[in-house]
Amino acid sequence: MIVRVAKSAGFCYGVRRAVELAERSAAQGPVYLLGHITHNDHVIGRLEEMGAATISAPEEAPRGSTVLIRAHGEPDSTYQALEARGCRVLDATCPNVARIHDIVRTAEERGRLPVIVGEADHPEILGILGCTRRGMVVSGWGELEQIMKKVPDFPGMPLTFVSQTTAILSKWEKIVENTKKVCTNAEFFDTICNATSRRQSEALELAGQCGAMIVIGDQKSSNTRKLTQLCASRCPIVVQAEGAGGLDREQFGRTGTLGITAGASTPEWIIKEVSNKMSDEIMEIEQSFAEMLEESFKILNTGDRVIGTVAAITPTEVQVELGVKYPGTIPLSELSDDPDVKVEDLAKVGEEIEAIVMLVSDRDCVVKLSKKRLDADKNWETVESKDVLEGIITEENKGGLVASVKGIRVFIPASQSGKPRGADLSEMVKTRVQLRITEVNRARRRVVGSIRAVAAEARAAAAAAIWDNIEVGKRYSGTVKSLTSYGAFVDIGGVDGMVHISELSWSRIKTPSEVVSVGDPIEVYVISFDPEKKKISLGVKDHSQEPWTVFTDKYAVGDVAPVRVVKLMTFGAFAEIVPGVDGLIHISQLADHRVEKPGDVVSEGETVDAKITAIDEENKKVSLSIRALLESAPEDGEYEEPVEE
């Protein structure tokens, strides 16, 4: 008889982690296991021999003792009770189960009703329910359908569905499919453990290829019972057993091929014992079970490169099956330095992932991994090329900035940040930048880069392009770079040009700041340029709107216009009629009485109504009168040439 052993048979990630943690803790002193750590009397008996004691409630733990929470997880009230007794808690809750706890808590905070698909009396379900105030459990679609009939409002309620990690996938899929048809506000989180799904699918496939199946596991184990049911749907002879005892090769008669699978609570040594008893000729699906066991005890060291299979993705980490004694975990912070990257773009359940070992923790029974550090090691060649590279600023420190370039830490001195001295560099954190590597010391893992160098190179290239194509009248979109008393310097894309104050506005202005500010975008055109001296004269004023033409199109002698007093003289006041055209209000025309000085009746910046009394087209001069608008004032349309004193 040929025996075939399912590759995924036996301990799952969560149970293995809990058992290993219990063994380590028992070796250091008394430890109390809250509930059966696994549904396997052989494992529990061995732990008790090592000094671990099983208790059923927090009250049974001596005050100040060490208590281990099993992989099934516990309600929030259990943690509170243990804390009140001063107990040290070793939390071995499976990360997949802890994720469900987080989902239902968040759902309730959002005003949603958590609906848990699974067995109501299962320890995992009790732990999940203990994280909610009003969550409910359903075993399948039939039960949920009955609830909907009894509660008419149920289909419209905000519902959040999760599943017991060891649920049968087909049952969950049926609930999802049918619920989506009738419930208008439901969300679904597929929380079935990937290892469970893989174990079930492998068992189904193997059962269809064998004349008989042995399912190893405790009668109390939920996932073992489910495996038995699944195998029975494909195979005529299915036997569930806790171990090799009681099994006899003769009971399987002339079965040509015997398949073996095992529940998540079954350790490898029991599976090996059963397989050895049933036949000396073991045919494995991918490799012999003995080799798998030997591989599982392979020692990993910090810095080793490993390839594993993504088993699950939680809110805090990626779980990786490495085929060794301990499972691997990649914290999300060790996946990538890119704040915009999505986890699903880097890791998918069932796919292989390569990482580097950061730490092998015998205490936590886990191998901590990093993908971004492995990527960094692979990318040293790229960094050493000193080409222009893209990086993400990850932090600011007293000397400057730190960027991650292809996973490698690059220091950027403040002077090379491209920002002015004393500028706040914190605003650059989490931004993408272009930089040039200026120094690499691989031995010391020191890399220095410069943003400023890239900006300078880009500016030089842009300047060269401008000088190659510049011509009088050409227009540019620029940015005001600085202001002086006589004008504004404008960056037109790598080259600075100067706009004289007289070219900034048709209106009379005293300083450039009246019309522009540093940093303003501005449209300019080239008045003249000198390639040898690298000087460009720019203009802003639109000459298609010549002020005198605008004025004569709008006003004529006798019209009244609102004018702005722009300058006071001893002989009168100049006032702006339209931007670029001023008129003179002679001192004799400021009022209907004698005026000693213009400042007695008007002030600079003041807007007044004045009558246009004369227009000198040849010299482009205008005479204005306030006096003419006063009822008692005689008309005087004669233009008087002012005499400046």
C-alpha cells in the first residue's frame, strides 16, 4: 500500500507559534495555559510534563503568575481580569484572529453590526464576540435566512461580515453570494486562514485520488472534523484518528493508495508516526514528509536570504511560511519605504516572497524578516553609479535630510537640500525628490546625496535652452525672484531677467511691491538682451492697450471722471484718469476759493471727481478741474502750462 501525505497537514502557523511559546516559557518557570492550547491530548500532556498547567478561567491563575493566551484568542474581559490579578500575559493569539478582533471593534465604532460566520460555541468565536457589545453568530446561510425572515429591517442594516478562521470556504462563499443579493448595506471580510483553505483544498484533491483517507486530529478539533467531512465527500473510506494507536493496516484492506492529512492541532511527530506505521513506502505530493520535518528544523541566521510563501496579510504584518521551525513575519514598515505603495502590490497570499532575516526570536517563536533591506542590498550597484535617482524623504535631522533611494538610506546635508539657509526642511518629509549621489562608502554603508546639484544641472540646461532661443518680443511665464527699488528680477526658467519699475505698470508707482511680490507668477516679454553680459531686459505692460488711446476712446472734453491724486506739487495736483494717463488739476481749479497749497484740499491716493477741461493731443496733456463741478465756480476750459518750482 502506498501512503501519500498532504503537504499542508498539521500545525498551522498560529498553533505552532503558541506551542513553541508555551515550551519556551515552561522551560523558564511555571506557566499557566488559559484553555486547551491545542485540541491534542498528546501535546498538552507533553507541555504538562514540562511544567505548564492548563486553567479554564483567569481566576484560577495565581496572582502575579505568567499566563499564556492561546491562538484562539480571548475576549477583552479576560485581559482585564488578568491585569487585575497582576498576571504577566504572553499573548499567542493568532495574528489572523487578532485581525478579526480589530475588524469587529472598528465596525461597532462605525455603528455597524458585526456578523460572525462560524460555530457559536467555538473558543475563537467566543473570543471575537467578547470584543463586541452586540455582535451575532450564524453557522451558515440557512440560519441567516431565518433571521432575515424574523427581522424585516435586517437586510437594510449596516452589517459587517467576518468568518471563523477555520470555516469551510464554500459555506462562507455561499453566505457572501446570497447576502449580497438581499442586503443593501453589507461589507465582507474574508478572514478564513489561508493555511486552512490550503489544507482543505489539498485534502479534497488527495481524497479524490486515494481509495482511503486517514484524518489525524482530536475529536474536539473543529477544523479536524471539517477535514473529515470534506474527505468523506470524495473518498469512500475515511477514518479519523488521534494518533497511530488503534490504527491497523489491515482495516484498509486492499486499498492501493492511502491518503493522510491532519488538522491544525496535530504536531508533525504524530503525523510521521502514523505514516510510518501504515507503510514503509511513502509517496509524497512534493517531497517526503521526513524531508519536510528535517527542513523544518533548519537553522536560520541574521542576514540570511530566504524565500517563503505568503500565508496571510494582516493590518500590521505579512506572514510568511518558510518551511522551517518558526514562521516568518514581515512588519509593514519593512516591506517598503514608499509611503504611497500598497501592500497588495508587494505581497499576495500564496505567492513567493524573498526577504532577509533580521532576527530569529526563540522567545517569540518567530523569524522577523525585511523585504526592503534585501531590496536595498540588491540596489547598491544602482546607487554606486552616481546617476540621478529618485528618492523619498523619510526624515529630517539636525544636519539635513534622510532619503530612501531604492531602500538605501541616503543623507542629504541641509546645504544640498535646495532650500535657502534656515528654511524649514520638515515640509519636505514624505515628498519625492530627484537627487545625485555624491559619495558612497559601501563598507560603512554611508551614502550622501544632493538635491541642489540636480536642480543646478536642470537650471543650467534650461538656461542654455533659453539663450539658444531667445529673441526680442518673445513671451515667457516667469516667477518673481526678488525686488529692488528700481524693478523686479524674474526667473523665466533658468535665467533671470529684470523688469524696470517703469515697465511693471502703466500706473505711476513708487515701488515694485505695489504691483508684484516675490514668488508671484508673471507673464513677461523680452525688450532686449545681451548674451555676452548675460543680461535680459523684460517688460510686463501690454502695449496693445496704449494708455492715451484708452483715454481718448473713453473720455472727451467736458466729461467728468473719477481720478486718483498721485502727486502734489506747489502749483497743483497730478491725478490718474486711466492707468498711464495723468491730468493736472491746477491749484486755481482745486476749489471755489483761494488755496494756499494743494495739500490743504486733497491728498495723495485720494479719489475725487474732476471735469476734463482741456486735452492737448500733440503733447498728450490733460487739464482737470474740481472747481468746475462746484455750482458757484465759473467755467475755465483753458489749459495752463504748469511751472514747476
